[in-house]
Amino acid sequence: MIEVKTETWVPDKQVSFSRRLARISGLQWLLLIIPLAYILILMFFSMIDFFKLSFFNADGFTLEYIKSFFSTPVYLKVLWLTLKISLLVTVFALVIAYPLAYSLVITKSALWKRIIFSAVLIPFWISLLVRTFAWTILLRKNGVINIILMKLGIIDQPLELIYNTTGVVIAMTHILLPYMVLSLYSVMAGIDQRLLQAAQGMGARPMKAFFQVFFPLSVPGLLSGSLLVFVMGIGYFITPALLGGPNTIMISMLIESNINTTLNWHLASVLALVLFVATILLLLIALLVTGKNPVLKELE
């Protein structure tokens, strides 16, 4: 009789990462720990400062500034708008980035890969202020976008694409898109394409094989990219400040105003604390979702 050996499939990326981790020398660990310790120490002291400003005044411990934030409708409206814009940017970036990252993985054309990677990476070499200012030119009433839409007969009159939420979402999606693409690509590149071929060989249609085999394995990149874009989005300042109108104020703009204009450092610290808590909650939710995903459990 022929003995058939069965082996449990282990992702190549996981194995290679474990091997790389084991090969790190003492000097390399030291070079990693020193900058990490420097960052953590700075974060620790800065956290102490803004916690003190949020909960203490000249008379001692107080919840006055926290109550002031939650009892002021304007602040709550700004918080909601900030979360809404960041969520919209995350969704649009994911919708655009996923097919881009997938095409990078499956394409066999080196030229096509270079073109996509260039389009993704070139914005990193351009100042954020310059990119935002470029969008103010593109989105205005007599800008390129409105002209093209009118030439194609899609619209009769120029659209209001600037100094409102629409312009902020469009520009932030473009600016943060590379982070989503790279997060997705780093995970997708480690997925064995033979799994799709095996699924199709067993009778699954291409779409079914994709959604039941490839997509679940790409969820780690989807989660990390979405979390990265969302967290960066809630703290954005330059883009909403230049492209947003009087009704498009994000929480970072309130922090700047309280520090430089009204000199209310206590309220500015409370606003920063709100952003910090929102970030921590997002991390916990991401960990919870990851823990409930059976595919991700198998990869651990």
C-alpha cells in the first residue's frame, strides 16, 4: 500500500517572519529597542501632561473640562463630523485600494506593476500642503474636474466640490490611499495563489473561490489598512483647514484654535484625550474582530 502523508498548510509569510525573528542578533535587538524606548518615554511624559491638563486645575482634581466638552453641542457635532469624515475616507480608500492591490498581486506585467506602484508612491514624495493646495485648484468651480464633467455632458452647472465636506473627503481619500494600498498588498502578496487554483479545480467558480478563499486571507491587511487610515483621518488638520468650509470643522482644528487663539489648553487637552480614547477603542474593536475570525485564528 502507498502511504499518503498529510501536512497542515502553514502560510509562507508566517514561517518566514518567525525565521527572520529568530535570526535577529543582540546588536539588532539593541538598535530596535533604543528608538522604541525613546518614543515610549516621550509618549509617556506627553500623556502625563495632557491628562493633568484635562483633569486638574489650580484647585486640584476636576471634571469641569470633561463636562464642558460633553455639555456643549458644538463640540459633540464636531466630534461626530470628524468620525463621519474619517469613516467615509476609510470606506472610499478601501473600495479603491482593494482592486489596485489585488491587480498588483495577480498581474504578470512588470510594466503594469511599476506604473501602479509609481502612482501609489509618488504622492509620498510630495508635501501634504502642496497636494492639498493642488486639490483646491482641481475642485473649484472652474477647475479641471468640473470642466471635464461639463464637457462630457454629465452635469450642466459646476458642482460645489470645495469648502465643504465633499472636497475634504475627496482630498483625504487621495492622500491616505497609499497607506491602504500598501497595507493590503503586503498581506495579499503572501497568499499562495495556488489556493485559488485548487478551489477552482474542485468545482468552485472564480468569484466563489475568491470570496471564500482569497478574501478571508486578506482580512488582516484590510483591518490594518482601515485602522491606519481611520486613525490618521481623525487627526488630520491641513486638508480640512484648507478645503473645508465654516461648517466642516474637524476636532484637530478645534485643538489648534484652543491652543493658539483662545489659549484654552485645558479644553485642547480634553479634545486630544477624546482622540486618544477613540483610537484605543478602535484598536480594541480590531483585536476583537480579529479574535472572532476563524481564518485569522488559524494563522496565529
